[in-house]
Amino acid sequence: MSLIEKIKDRFDLSPIKPKWPGLIENYKKWLPVNANTPIITLKEGGTPLIRVGSIEKRIGRGIRVYVKYDGLNPTGSFKDRGMTMAISKAKEDGCEAVICASTGNTSASAAAYARRGGMRAFVLIPDGYVAQGKLAQALVYGAEVLAIKGNFDKALDIVREIAEKYPITLVNSVNPYRIQGQKTSAFEIVDALGEAPDWLCIPMGNAGNITAYWMGFQEYFKAGHSTILPKMMGFQAKGSAPLILNAIVKEPETIATAIRIGNPVNREKAMIAKEESKGSFLAVTDEEIINAYKILGKEEGIFCEPASAASVAGLLKRKQEIPNKSTIVCVLTGNGLKDPDCAITNNDAVFHSDLDANLKTVAKTMGF
Ligand code: AN7
């Protein structure tokens, strides 16, 4: 062994595994990019699929449950998958500014990718209903923030009109490149499991993501990468459940502000995904969402935002219906750090405050 080899061996200095190139590079042939597309990337995608015993234990019957932890994307949500595509294509088309309406995550992601691509980013948000972390991101990433006295649905109406009238690119999920990028998560799941799961549990707001997953699973299935297609199991918060009520919800309300959406633009596509996959949609209460959020945090070490926990809450609510030995994937769409207010208000932690700064007090408080 040479000296260098000995040192490497001693200090375990093995080279880091070949790096993940970002989802466009990794799944290029499945995506509408060409040699001239400038790829604007923060190496998004390639997120972990993690088995969650605490959820399996509550279901039993040999059922395997995984979470797709998409909150580990560069800006902390699945939106980065769609944004790397939408912004790269906008750049290819010579666009100089983008706009979106957002409950928070889209604005953070749009801002990061647009600025990285040298474009201006305008974001319309419902004043007072965007979680702190997301707002912080939009500001730091250099977005031009327009907070309106109205909800997400109103903001979306406005940006759609602006994009029609003025030279600016809309990067909400009505932009087809968003869906193209987001479908890669389905590819990653099949690549990791060697097969599609039996169920995919996913939170729904505007229903772009469920549309994207269904597209991805179908494309992989047709290409022979899986032999089955998952049932698409979509979940919404009870106070904000237009896809379950089959109606427009004028004043949506839920603790999961990310999915506080009353009139989803991808309604038809979501319904097709449900019907074609023989899936089903269901509403979960804020209480059920917070219950799942806490289980993931304190029993798994997985911190997701409340909207994401709706997928696990929904799975637990449907546990009687799961066939024995199924494999299930729940999508955790966003990182828990996005919404610190929710975290601090909703936990079962032991928190002793106002302690005198000495060993005796600390040890006594610990129970010694
Ligand atoms: C964490 O950021 O709509 O059903 O403006 O942030 O594809 O809309 C966010 C949506 C789920 C719902 N989980 O996805 C926005 C926005 C999280 C989210 C959804 C969102 P879609």
C-alpha cells in the first residue's frame, strides 16, 4: 500500500460517490430539453425514499410504507423539480422575468431558480397566509413580493391575466414544463423500489403534483420499468377540499397553508389520474394532519410541513382498505422548517424554561 493509500485507508478518505447531476441531467431523455437548453439547476431531485416503521406498526399485516422525502430539495420542497424545468425553458426562450401566485413554496422555488438564471421573479402571495420560512426564502432569493388582500385562488387569477397581457412567463403548474419536471419523482420511486408501489399517497392543492406523478408512473410503465401502476390516493385538508366536495371552496381554511386552495387549476387532470388509476380522494382534518406530523417528527426523525403530513394522515385514515403486503409510498412534499410557527405550537416536547444556570437545578429537573 502506498503512503497515500495508507492515509486514505486510515482516515476513510474514500472519494464521495459519483454526484447526483440534478434531475434534468439524470432523466434527460424523458424530458423536453435539447442541446440548446441552458440547464438552470441546483441539483434538485434524487431525494431519499425512507421506510417508516412507526407508520407500518400502526397498520400491520406486512404492509410496507415509505416516504419520499421531497422536502430535501434545494429550496425545501418538490417545487424545485418543476422549477428547474420551467426556468430552464424560460431561459431558452429568452425570457427575462417570471411570475407566479403562491401559498409559499412555489414562490421560494421560482425566486431561487429565476435569480440563478439571471431573471426577475415576481411572486403574488396571500397576505398573512404564507409560512415564515417560505416568505424568508422569497425575500432572500431576491423575489419582488406582492402580497394581496385575498387568497391563493384570487392571486392565481391575477397572475394568469398578467402573463397573458404582459411579456412575462407564468411558472405556476399551468406551465406544462412544471409537470414534466415533477414527474421525475415517480421515476425515482420506481428506480428505488424496482417496481411501482401499490398506492401513492399524496397531498393535493392545485393538483399539479398528482398529475405529474401519474404521468411519470404511466411513462415508466409503458417503457417496461414497472409491471404495475399505483392507485393514486389524493388527500386534501377538510376545510379546503374542493376535489373531494366536487365544488369550488370560496373561503378555504386549514393549518396546512400550502394547500389552502379552493379552486384547483388541475382539477380535471387530477380526476383523470384518480379514475384511470382506480384511486380515491379523501379529506383529512387538521387534527389528523398534526397527528401524522408529530408521529413522523418524534418517532422517525422526519420533519415535514403540515401539508405534507396530509399524505400520511390520509394513509392512516384508510388503513382498513389496504390489501395485505402492499407497498405504499407517501409523498412528503415540503420541509418542516418552512413553518416554524406550526412546529412550535404543535408538538409534545418537554420544555423546561426559566431554569437557574447551575448543575443542581438542571440535574434535578432531569429527574436525578
Ligand atoms: C408542501 O406553493 O400551491 O397539488 O403555491 O407547497 O401540486 O398544488 C403549494 C402546494 C403540497 C400541493 N405540499 O401541491 C404553492 C402551492 C406542499 C405544497 C402542495 C403544495 P399541488
